[in-house]
Amino acid sequence: MPQLPDDLDAVAVRTWCSLALEALGRERAEIDAINVYPIADGDSGTNLYLTVESAAAAVEAVFAAHETGTTAPATADAVRAMAHGALIGARGNSGTILAQLLRGMAGVLADGGDAAHLRLALTSAADAARQAVAHPVEGTVLTVAAEAAQAARGEDPDLRTVVTAAYEGARAALARTPEQLAVLGRAGVVDAGGRGLVAVLGALVETVTGQAPVRGPRTASGNAAKAPVTVDGGSVVGLPVGGTPVEGVTDGDLPASAPVEGPLDCPEDGGAGPAFEVIYLLEARDEQVARLRTRLDALGDSLVVVGGDGLWHVHVHVDDAGAAVEAGVEAGRPYRIRITHFATESGHDVRVQAEPAQRAVVVVVPGDGLAGLCTEAGATTVIARPGEPPASGELVDAIRRAHAREVVLLPNDAALRHTAAAAAEQARTEGVRVALVPTRAAVQGIAALAVHEPDRGFDEDVVAMTAAAGATRYAELAVAERQSWTMAGICQAGDILGLIDGDVAVIGADVPGTARTVLDRMLAAGGELVTLVLGEDVPDTLADALEEHVREGHLAVDTVVYRGGHQRAPLLIGVE
């Protein structure tokens, strides 16, 4: 039996994230079914699951970076990664609130994980979440969080006592939500977001006690709360804004279908609300965000803005989606923008979609520049920003956004193979025929996309794309962060590493010299076309110099150059 933690260290945080993801996976469908306030769109459980999936992936990345070390990561690194992962992966209203709860906890737990710090963390989390919502309503996840923090107060030094008290307080508060919010009482259900929080706190109980707690909300008599009823609800899709396709007002990272759930601050009468849900990440200063809150609050409702330290997650329901996006542009740099249209018929949401296309390509790209290139080629893109790999839910969203009967998925990263496989499997259960081409680099994806022909047979098209990707050798340049052993010898911090097909093959002192050496080694085995993808800060003069180098040493080889934008590597190289 594994040793139980005396405080919430990095290993415990990792376990908590894993167990929370499992718990939400088990309860996702039931939470979706009770999502009735104020719109029965049935996505709360899915949104919470995807949010925690992103948090868990961020924590795993911290541990992966310490694989060669003898000690676990610092607790502060783990809890901050958890909070950051939840922030960038937050979905819907409940997911956004959960991200702020985790952020509030992380700010305290980074300083210590004992009982006293946990009590303070729960209070900090509840306060932070309430402050993030423009117009809080009781009987929601905010109430459940506050009651959990209240129940955990005291002087008991035992971590297990504090965690269990918080969980029981949350269960009791959840059971009372139908009494506080009339729409829940009429439907005979508890709050969906609150139930998700109970599942997350239950995972924390299991982490510190080694035993899974009793599942489900509690009534005053101690029995299970009334079984949830299933409420019919449709899905939502992206529609044009002001006569312009939604993609035209964003950075090219807009799903046409995104999970959405009811806001915390809409009227209880269930009347018609704003037409669009707008969600985006925002890089902005605190003072700009304060003004943004005021402007968005005037535009619509269900306003939730969470985050800090320059990175924010914005969620709002409005009638003018373009104005909501423009407000973000004025405040800073919005990205990962998702716009969803609510169509109401007979009191229920309905899907408004055109006939699906026969075939589409979904491609993961490392920067804005390649996203534009692939979009022009007809592909649906997902941007993998530095340190922010997409979760499976984001890939599923992109497949839905492609809106086709057949989809070719290009992950363009060996580390995404399992994530992409999970997304493909999920999409298949929804009736989409998906082929996963295991591309390991963006240049392989470009090669595959170049030979894509939607008019030929699906299998034939997939074979041609797979062959083109397989015939493309790939390389990238990276900067060594510390001294370490590589296949090319010992590198020092600051050295330029040339990785060919994923392995370090060249250690150099500067980018131009290392790039030339890498090109020579790759072209020694032959090649007809060199593809160069330049990072945001790489000057055009480097591309000119490398083109001349290829021309002088390899007369029959052509070179094409693309701007990748903000990407992890300063230079990507493909040879085919």
C-alpha cells in the first residue's frame, strides 16, 4: 500500500489531479445530464473533465522534466502547473470557475501543504472564484466552494480531518442547492458545477486518506440526494458574426462547435439570453483587465474573468460577439478564441449546422504563421503554443469544427500520439471516420497537406499523405537549458542543439552555423526540397543565407521558407 502523504507535496498534487480526472470521467455523463441552469445544454461534466485534463497534463509535464533527477519537483512548481494548466484549458462556465478555484488554492499551497495551509487555500479559492464572477448567484458552485471552506475551518492539525471536513461540507451544500436556486428545484437536480467540485474534492480525500469517499451529494438525513433527471438539450455551433465568418475575427484558432454551459448570473426565469458565448485567453496587464471587465459587463452577462500575472481566461455571453473580441484586442492579445451561437426553439437549444463536408484535415501547428498557411490550404488548425500542448478535448473540438464525415488528423508531434489517438477514438464514437497520420513534426504535416486531395478515395488519400510525411526527414534547433549528455556529446547551457529526427546530432555555438551543419548532414542522404520554418525572432537574413548555402552545395535542391510565428524552436527544417 502506498504511503499516505502528511502534507500536499508535489507527488500528492499529481495523484490528486489523476484521481480527479478519473472521478470526472466516471461522473461526466451524469453531470452533463443535470446541467439545467439556465440553459440545458448538457456540457458541464465534459467542460470540467477537459479543464482537469489540461491541469493534469501540465503537472505531468513538470514531472517529465525531472525524470533524470533523483528528487521530485518542488510543491510550488506542481501546484502552479496545475493552476496554469487549468487556466489555459478551462472550458465553459464551470470549468472557468474551477480554474480560478485551483489558482486560488495554488497561491497558498505553493508556500506549504499542511492542514493550516490547506484551510487557508480553500478560503482563498472560494473568495477568488466569487470575485471572478461579475454577478454571483447562490446555489451554484460558488456556494459549494464557500461552504467547503467554512466546514474546513478550525485548529485541527491533521490534514485528513481538514480534507474530509471540506468534502462533507461541499456535499451538504450541494444537496441544498435546489432550495437556493428555483430552476434546480423545479428540475429536481443539484447544481452541475457544484457536483463537479464535490468530485474534485472527493479525489483529494482519496489522495490523503487512501480511501475513496462516498459518492454523490448528501441530504439532511444523510441519504443520497434525489436522482437527477435528464433534460433534453441540444448543442451549439459557431455562426457568422455581422455577416463575416467567425474565423475572420480571430487568430485562426476558432472551433465552430465548443462545449458550453449555463452562466452563473443569468435570470432565473429562463428567458431568452444573449445569442453568443465568447471565450478566449488574454495576455494583458491588470489595469487593462479591470477596464475590460467593465466593458464586457455592459455588453452581456455570465461574465467570468479569471487568471493573473499577465494571462487571463475570459468568458462572457453577448449578442455582439465581435464587440466582445474587439474589447479583448483593446485590452491586450486575445487568442484561442471560441465563439458559440445559441439558437433557441421551444425553450431548448438546437443544433444549427450546414450539411457536413465529405472530408477535412485537422492539423496541429506550433505557431500562428503556420496556422495561417494551413488554413489557406483548407485545413482546420489547432495551435500548440510553447509549453501548452493541446489536450484531447481540444483536438476533438477541432474535429467537430471541421464538420466533415471523414477527417485526417495530423498531430505533428511524437509527444501527442496518445492524445491524438484518444481524440480520434472519441470522434469515431460520434460517427466521424478519422484517420490518424502519425506525423512527428510540423514539416511532415506540411508535406502531407501538400498532397491531400479530397476528391479521391479516403484510403487512397490517407496513404498518399502518410507516404509524403514518411518521406520527409525533420530537424529543429533548440537552445540547451543546462549541461547534459546527448548523443552528440556533452552540451553546455546556452549551446545550440541541432536535433535530427528527434535526436541531438549537432552541438553548435550559434544558430546559423548549427543550421548549416544540420542541413549538410540531412542532404548527404539525398533530397529534392528543403523546407525552412523560421521562428518569430529569427531574421530573414538567416533564411537567405541558408538558401544560398543549399544552392551552392546542392544544385538540384529547391528551398521554401515559411514564417512560423511564435513557436518553440527558432528554426524547423524538413528535407524530402
